Amino acid sequence: MSLEIKNLSVTFNKRYEKVYAVTDVSLNINSGEIVGLVGESGCGKSVTTKAILRLIGSPQADLSGSVLLDEKNLIHLKEKEMRKVRGKKISLISQNPLSSLNPVITIGEQVAEPLMQHKKIKRKHALRLAREALDRVGFPKGYNYLKRYPNEFSGGMRQRIVIAMALINEPDIIIADEPTTALDVTIQAQILNLLQDIVTGTSTSVLIISHDLTVISEMCDKIGVMYAGQIVEWGEKNKILSNPSHPYTEALISTIPNKTIKHEFMTISGQPPKLSNIPDECHFVDRCKYADISCRKGPISLEERQDGGRVRCLKPLHTS
């Protein structure tokens, strides 16, 4: 099952201003693919994932565009229908596992709950399947953990529990929102390998959100690069990393530390525009070393490259 996002926009209507958190985002995730969404903190990545699942949680938010799953536009589904999608067809792994787990309910009950909610499986059977799910994510003899509580586990173990909850209903798509942010490097690698193992040999797709291009480069088949609420580049991972077309992508790649070359850490000068004051021009223009007056003459559209990728730039560095 594929997920196709077309011209998705999210605007928050605050008392004295509008915040354009996501603007005209388009991407697609095919069956069995791992797709990455990368960009600086505050660029709209997490808001995009919340919009996909209709978890924005603000009555002042306006959503437009389409999120097509199985030919249904999730943006227009009633809340009752969306509840059948969340946790069953699309599961979310959040960046803070502790906030995803109820501190006063046992791990077994929490992992089993999606089965009882969506598939109406009886509690005893659901707990047995919960034990198997815990086994799968690295808890040997999972039944030993069923009656324990979240505070009894480390951050990496809690993240594995959240992944078990996400997997229990065998969803078509898993959204992993910064799944390794709070973990040390060794545990990060274990979690990322676990996500890759989940996809291998199945039709499950993963959308992984990260500000860390190193994580994205190791995990993904395709990459979407976000800046100031927009996708500025989209395409196959190897092509983007070897021949970036957008100046922001080039700058982002240059900040990755190179172990073979000793030099100072590279940074991108300047700051992104405020999302409440988005310019009617290229969003990256004030930080771009290639910009000229033509880049300030109106909004820039996401154009197709010769290799099938897309770039939002009047002067792309590479066209194929």
C-alpha cells in the first residue's frame, strides 16, 4: 500500500498572526520503502507527520491538500474513520518514548491494547501476541516483561517497547519521528537496525523524520529535504547525496563531519525565516551564496529533474 501526499499545507491561526508551518508539501511512499524527511529543527517535519495522522490537536489549524492512502483522502475522513487508520494502517513511533507510554499501566497491557482496540482480540490472546512482539524487538522471553511498568526500563528499552506497539497490528506504514534523538550512539544503531529489519522481507513502509542527515543517509531509499516548511529537494538517496541540486541540500551535506579530513565543523550561516513572516520568494534566498535578484521575484515551484527527482530552485546545481 502506498501513501501519496499532494500539496499538503498546515497554517496555524494565532491571535495576531498566521504561522505557515507546512507549505505545499508533496511526496510519496511506496510499499516496502524507507523514506527520509530531513531538515533543521523547526522546519515543519513533525507537523507534516501530525498532519498525515490528523493529530495536529489545534482548532486554529487549517489543513489543505491531500493525504491519499488506499485512494482515501485522510484529510477529509471523519474522526471515527481516522481512528481505524491510526495504529492499524499507519503507526507512529514518537521521539519521546516516555511520553508515549502510560506510567501506571503495565507494558503488556499497553502493547496488547492496539490488538484489542482494532482487531477485537480477547485480552489473553492479545497478551500472548504482545509477548511475541516484545521478543521480536529484542526482549528475550518477553513474558518476563509483561507485568512491568515503563519507569523500570532505560530509554532504549522504552523505545523498543514503543516500536513493539507500532508493529503489533502489522501496519502498512510506520512513521518514526526522530526515533533516536534521546538515545546514545550504540542504542541509536540498534534501533535503526531494528527498523531496517522490520522492512526487510515485508511490504511495510517507513517514513523516518530526522534532523541528522547521517541517520537518513544510512537508512533510506529516498530523501525529502525540508526547509522553512517546504520540500526543497526530493529524490533517490544516492543521487541527492552525490549530486545535490538545491543549495540548502549542498550546505546540509557539507555540515556532516568527515573523519578523514581534519577541519572545523561547517555551519550554515544565517537563520531560517520566521514561519509567521514567510517571504513571497525563495525561502532560502537570504542564506544562499548563489542567489540573485531573480530569486526574489515570487514563489519557487518544485520542478522535476531529468532523473525523476524534484528541486525547488531557479538555479539548480545539478539537473540530472
